[in-house]
Amino acid sequence: MSEQVRSQQAHARALTVRPFLPDYFPGYDVYHWIDSDCWVQESYALDWYASAASQGALAVTPQIHHAYRHNQKNFAWRTQRMHAYYGPRAAQQLSWASYVNAGVFALRANAPHWTRWRHQFEAGLKACDGNMCCDQTALNHMLWTENLPVATLPALCNWLCHLAIPGYDVKRKRFCEPGTPGTSLGILHLAADTKNIRIRVREEGAIKDIGLRFPG
């Protein structure tokens, strides 16, 4: 990471941690990362991540759901970083259908993914002189170019609120996927500008606003 990024984008330092989790916190069998702008609503998501990772696969969630709405800004963000890290050919071949989000994942300590992820990340940082920090770009490039086991979990396990605002089931008092079947979300990820979003719901004849943050 360049000194300019260190001084002007201090938050970017957090993006250098994930590929090195076993080094920072040694002694565990499985590492489960959850971004600080996420919260767990249903335990099934944690169980699914742990189960998939225990088999040696990278448990991670693609940015795919029938309710998601991707825009040009989202595409440009990914493409710009892929181009800066790995060149125009990689950017042109960017696989939108399998692009995963690194905000929530689980992986065994002895999985080969860690070494390859670090290698890809370091290569990307070197290519752009440390002026762009995005370990998620490195993770996706690694998955596209190297034959490593991956277990892709449904969007319910890492619901990206900036791609689709969740619905709310008044009876169950649960945030759920919008539309049918309205399954209760496992993990809500308040990515981008959704941290202070509020949605309007009708409960017992009254209209009220509910924030997307963890209740209370």
C-alpha cells in the first residue's frame, strides 16, 4: 500500500487483512470473516458457511439474486480494479455471473486458497504501485484462474442491501428477501450507502419506519 493511500484512505488498511487472517490469529481450524457493516439475523447462515469450509472449500456468496439490480457504477468499480491489478485482458474477461463478495466468507486454516490469494493480492498491489487496495479483486481473479474448491452459498447468506433493499415480514419480525418466496435473510450486509436506510412498513394499522441496522 502506498504512503498516499495510508494517509488519505486509512480505512483501506482493513482491506489488507483478510488474506492473512491465519497469520494474525493462528491456531484455529476454520476462519469465518464477517465485515463490520454486516449483522447476523439467522444462524443457518453461520452453519452453512462452517459446514462448507470444513470440507476444504472456500465458502463464499456470489453477487447474484433475482431481486438484485446492478448498475453501471457497480460494473465500472469492478472493471477499474480488475484492469489496474491484472490488465485489460482480465478486465474484459471479468465474469459477472460468478463475482463473489469478500465481506463474508469461511475457509479452513490449511486450505491452499490463503497462499494463492496472498500471491494474487501482492501481484495486484505491485501492478498499481500500491495506489489501489482491493483484496476482493484478487480473490475473484484467483477463483477464475486457479482450480480451487469453492462452495457458493445463496444471497440469503450475505444479502447486499445496496443491490436490493430487503423486505420486512411484520408477523415474523424478520428482514426477508423481497418478493417470493420471502425467505428470512441470514446475514444483512449494509454495504455502500445503505447503513442509514429506513424502510416503511405497516404494522397493526400503523405506518412506521424501520432501520436496516441490528435491532436496538
